Amino acid sequence: MATLKDVARAAGLSITQTSRALNDHSDVNEMTRKRVKAVARSMNYQANISARKLVTGRSGMVALVVPQTPELPQNGLFIEGVAGLSAQFSGRGMQFVLHVAGNDRPITEVYQRLIGNGMLDGFVLFSPCDDDPRAAFLRDHGIPFVVHGRIWPDADHAFFDIDNEGILYQTMDHLIGLGHRRIAFINGQPGHGFASARMRGYLRALHDAGLSPDPAIVSEGEMTEARGLLTTIGMCREGAPRPTAIICSDVRLAKGVYRALEALGLSIPGDVSVMAHDDHLPQLRASAFFPALSVTKAPLRDSWKPLTDCLTGLLDGRPLAQLQIVGHHELIIRNSTGPAPAGGD
Amino acid sequence: MATLKDVARAAGLSITQTSRALNDHSDVNEMTRKRVKAVARSMNYQANISARKLVTGRSGMVALVVPQTPELPQNGLFIEGVAGLSAQFSGRGMQFVLHVAGNDRPITEVYQRLIGNGMLDGFVLFSPCDDDPRAAFLRDHGIPFVVHGRIWPDADHAFFDIDNEGILYQTMDHLIGLGHRRIAFINGQPGHGFASARMRGYLRALHDAGLSPDPAIVSEGEMTEARGLLTTIGMCREGAPRPTAIICSDVRLAKGVYRALEALGLSIPGDVSVMAHDDHLPQLRASAFFPALSVTKAPLRDSWKPLTDCLTGLLDGRPLAQLQIVGHHELIIRNSTGPAPAGGD
DNA sequence: CTGTTAGCGCCTTCAA
DNA sequence: TTGAAGGCGCTAACAG
């Protein structure tokens, strides 16, 4: 591989000036710069990243650390994120490092190692939880990072997130407008940032409508079809008043809800309205539902570019205020929501 | 971050000796070594990879380059491979870099850039094709790489592969033993290493059985359910003699074959036997077939460890002969294969 | 505008 | 068994 020294010699210049020319410093003769660049190109010269990193402190490499699980290859967020982020960073001439961490040691130790060897410029964090220890660790050590999501209550970090609280508020607003009073909510795992935010939106909407929450029709847990089915069965058990609408934090949950309602002989939306949030992952399209599923939609795929922008902006020292981005979502009303059945109460 | 100098000072030694102690050189007092290591640990010392790379030439980072496609997140090989390889390399204290390359420039140029900046120790190559230009490029430049699969005819490189030729020969052997004479083969894209190897196995088995190939019942192309369906319809068209058995290079193809045969009113295995090769990806389990699908099985998931071993072995300078590994496969006969129907010819 | 000097953190001669 | 010196390739501060 050609080195800076080689280029300098070929160009008949000092190493320093060659470096400056290549890096577009201002104090270089325009002609010289052009000539040096031509020589460098003809020699296929590329700066050695390790050497540059040693002196500038920047390597152009960022990492995503995810815990190893058997289901990792089925995890839509992981799959889309890895492909999307890698493409984005690659397109910016940076390198994306994926680190699947074993479960034999705490995750912060992995970060410790990864930043300790001084090779990475920053990190992307997935699936933030409340009081996220990873974020705390990185903040305490002054390591740049961007979060896919947000860590409440005071998000003093770069992030790209969607308005999860608003998403649920808006969903509730639609259902309440249709006359629903008893609205169930099947949410994700408690402690996860997005789930907490949606719960806030749910409760706020209830409060604003003068309704009070009923723990019997609020459920938190993994977002699988099976849980959607079982939870729905449980909520529609005899004796208790049945919800007239069900909100799901994920389309997989909604799939289970559909199956449960069908098994129970309840019609959608005649007996029960159903809504869900749709990340627009290819695995389970909202279009696969009959009747067509009303959703709030925020394609996960749209998040990689702004997320990448956030991290590069952070590395470039841009102010935090510009690095806290909330993406858009849409409310799409299809055929799974309708007026609340009469005489519910 | 603590540096070698810090450790040396804390240990009351020279930088040189500290380095030697940490790297287990022979000419260090045993006591000294222990003490230095203890100090280093207590200071959370980690060698700076960039600095080390600069002098030793090794960074402990390897990369996988894949072309950007919209379907990338649905590509089972990509998903499993990325998760598996990253976990393997992480477990060995190395870093796995994923590079999703845009399609705006030739892939060798990407390699050029990636190796040119002197940051990577080696590469993993996926989906090799005959006369693979990437392999040629890396070989010509003396860059270590390992191939998932094999580049024929003379695989003068490190690889982990399965015996694709044997897999098809064995499949054919089973079907021929059941009396089948007209055996269709729905293969993957021509030019891909595994597809070529399987085609060789198919043709050799035909030849050994005294049969001659019929282009009408051999098909090459993408391995989707849709193509399995359409190809089967085409092969069972009136006028031409119908195959009594169909071999698929992938279970997705087999899914389409099943649907086509059902639509045509043909029974499995009464009218047509079906076999497939099963990579054991979670997306479409062979267990989802009725009647249960007979397969050759070689779990993709088992390939990441040996593949990683190959590349690290290569980097450690082990002889090539030890770095060409052929994994095992199983022949699993379930209920989709049976005797050829009488009076076919 | 250009060159000289110094140093990033580490490892590897060489000499003691 | 240990230390001093040199250099990997690059950039930044300081002269000219």
C-alpha cells in the first residue's frame, strides 16, 4: 500500500504539505493541491486509519452492541437496523462494527473493552430501557452515543425517536371519538422506553376523557402473536365487562387478537375494534389482516438515516439540540375500527 | 484511558518491559509478569488497537462485505451469518465489521478501499460464484480471506463448505433406488458455487444410473416459493412426460412445488416424490410441510464457528490444508418420497 | 505557501 | 532479565 511518504516523494513535496493538500487545508497552493491529489489517486493512496486515529482520535468506526440471543436472527429491529445502519455509515465512508455480546459478562464490561482499546468513535444504542445502564456508562465515560428511542425522563442525549406517547394518545383519541369507553391496551415489556411512553399516552388520554384505567384490561409483556391471543381470551372472559376496543403495541399482537376474537365469535369491528402500531416490518404486513387493520404507522426503515445523521453530528460536535430528532408517524384508519357497540355499560 | 506508560510507571518498570510482560514474552521474570498484569488489570488497561496495528500489522478486525439490496433484511444467509459471525469473532476478542456496499461502484473497489486504509486483517466472503472476482482481487493483493462455500475448480483458498455435489448425488441415489427415472431438479441461480456443485452431483448421478439429462425438467433461478410453483406447473404441462420426482435446492422452492402439485391434483409421494435441501433456517421449517418433507439437512447455523476458525487460523499462518473444511450433512427421509408410480415411461 | 520538529501508543531491534 | 532508542503512518504546532 502506498503511504503518505511515497506520495510526498512522487509529488516532490514534504510529507506535511502533502498531508495538508490531501486534507484540504486552506494554506496550500491550489495548483499544488490538485497535483498532489492527482498523484495520490494515481498511486491508489489511502490514509492509514490506524495512524490517523492515533493522532486525531477519530477512526470513523462506530459500533452497535447487542446481546446474544437465540432469536436474534428473527428480531426485526436487529435485522433491519444492522442492514440499514451499515448501509448508512458505509455510504458516509465510515465503518459499522457489529458486536454480538455473549451473556457471560455484563454489557457495560463489553462497552468498557470496546472503548478501552480506543478504536471506536461512538455507539448506537438499541432498545433503551428506563434508567438505561449502558447510556449511563457511556455518558459517564464521555463516549459519544446515539439512542434509537429515548431515555426518559430527561433525555440529555442524542436520539432518534418517534412520538410514542403521542401515538398512543392519538389512537385513544380516535377510539374515544368513536364512543369507546372501555379500551384495552396490550403493550410491550414494561421498562422499555417505547412501552413506557405509550403507557403515558394511554393514561393521559384516559384522564383527559374523564375515564379511569382498569388494570384488568391493561397488559404488558412480549409482543408475540401468542400473547396477543392469550391476553385477549383473558380479557374477554365471562363475568368481567368486555372491552369494546383493543390497542396493540405491535402488529404481531394484533394478529393474536384477531385470532382470539375469531375463536370467541366476536366480530371486528362490530363487537370489538382493534388498532395497532405498525413498524412496517416485512415479516407481518398490516395488509395481511382481514378486516384491514387500522394502525399508527412509523416505518422502522425510515429511522436509520436520521439516526446516522445524529451520531455523525454528535461526532462533529454539533449542539445536542440539533441531535434530538422525533420522526413522523401516520394515523391510518382502515376497517378494524368502528363505533362502540350500543349499551356496553 | 490508561496507557502502557501509565502501567509502566505504576509498576516501576520501563515501558518496554511492561509491554513484554503483558504480551507473555519469554524473557520476563515470572514474578514481574504477574505483578505487571495485576497492575494493568487494576488500572483497566487495554492496549490501543490502532497503535498496535501500526506496528504489528494486526488489528483483530475482520469484515464481511455484502451488496445492498432491498431484500437484504429478508435474506436468511445474511441474517444468520451476521449474527453468527459477529458472535464468534466477538467471543475471540476480535471485531466483526459489516459493510453494506452501495451499488454505485464495483465491489472490488470497496475491498480496495477497505484494505487500503489498513484497518482490517481479513475478510469473509459469502455466496461465491464461479471465477469469483472478489476472491481473485483479494488473492492478488495478498489479503487473507475465507469463503463460505467454495470456488471451483481448484479451491486454493480457505473455506468452509458443505459437500453440495455429494448432497445431490445422495438425493438422486435415494430416488433412483426407489425406481425413479425421470427426476426433475429445481436449482439455484446458475453461476453460484453451491448451485454448480449440486448440478454436477445431479448429472453424475444420472450418468452413473445410465440416464441422460432432460433440459425440460432442469431449472435454474431464484429460490422462491413462487418459482417453485411456476416451474412445477411448467414441468407438469400436458404433452410432455411428467417427472416422477422433483428435487429442490431449497425448502422455499419445495413449498411452491407442494402448492403446485396440490393445485394440479397430484399426490405426494403417490404421483410425485419431492425432496429438498434444508439449510434449517427458521423462516420456513421443513416441519411445516404435509406430508413431511424428505431432505438433506445441513444447518447453516453450524457453519459460523468453523468458518471463524478458518479465518483466524489463516491469520495465524496455519497451512491451507487445515483451513479447507467440509461440514457434515444428513439425509433425512420423511414422507414425501416413495416408489416411482408404475408405468411411468 | 512550505518545511522542520514532535508525538499519538505501541512493539521490536539492540545493547547492557 | 531489563532499559534505551527507533519507527510504524499520520497530523498539528511552530517556524520560515
